Amino acid sequence: MTSAAIILAAGSSSRMGQSKQLLDIKGKKLLIRTIDSVLQAGISEVTVVLGSEEPVHRKILKGLPVDIVHNPDWEKGMGSSLKAGLQYLISKNPSFETIVVLVCDQPLLSKENISSLLNKYSDIRRPIIASRYSGMPGVPALFDKSYFKKLATLPDDQGAKKIILQNPADVYEIDFPGGEVDLDTMEDYRAFQGEV
């Protein structure tokens, strides 16, 4: 099975007041931790979509085995970044069978979370394998090629979750304990670091 990953890291972290991509989590930048989890899960084709503060973020990715896509329209929303990453991946290699879509602000993400998506797809071949937390399915999520066209036509301001929720019969959910932990504000970050 040929799988690729798209990591969405284009947002401006406006509520955080600084780049969440660069937050230090146990001695590693949050964006780097996400990339490491994907690579350790055995996905070698990784595309990181950058937008806000692109030069700074590009710098920390130097030397990593990832492709970088700059989305000049990142302010239009997550859908625009997902489409930019997908378009790049498909033009690079149209034979990918599955794509895993991730965001970069889930600090408890591990290679096991991603491996479980890949393994479950291999077992049951359901078109969408999504993570479950907070009582709902979400990302990271694996989509097989039957869904690439739908992903490519997402509204700019909608993420992959829209497609997951619209197609429940095609979705298999895997629990992701801690998937609901995302770092949107400095208070979130301090609480996560155990400072509050």
C-alpha cells in the first residue's frame, strides 16, 4: 500500500499569540514532533503545508525528509491548505492509494495513532479510517483514493472533518485518547506543560 501524509501547518495561531508550530513539547518543536510521528509510522512521503510565518517554519524543517508546499491562500481556511497539499502529492505521484491528513497541534499524537489507521485500512479496506475523540470522528484520518476528488473540492473554509461527517457509512473510527488535546491558547499550553 502506498501512503502519503499531509500535515496542515499553515495557520497563524492567532489565539496563541505566537506560532504553535514552534511550541516546545518535551524538548522538540510541536511541528517536528508531528512529522517524526508520521515518519516513524512508516510513511515516507510527507508533505507539510505552510502559510503564516512560512520562512520561519521552513527553516526548522531544513534537512528533514519532507516536501514543503506554501499555500499563499492559507487565510481562506484549512480546506485551501488541504487542497494545496493534495494537489502537490497527486501531481508528484498519482498512484498513491491512501493519504493521511493531520494537523500540527495535537501534542499527544504518536506513531501508534498513525500506524493504527494504516493497519486498520489494510485489514478492512474501509474508504475512511478516522480518529475518535470527544465523542466524534476527526483527524488524523486516512482517506483512500476514492475520496481524493471530494477532498480536492472541499470549500476553502472546511477541513477533512466535513467529509468524514457527511459519509458515516464509509467511516471506521479508532479511539485516539488525548486527541481532543489541542493547543490553541497560551493557557492551553501552560496547562499541558503542567505549569497551571
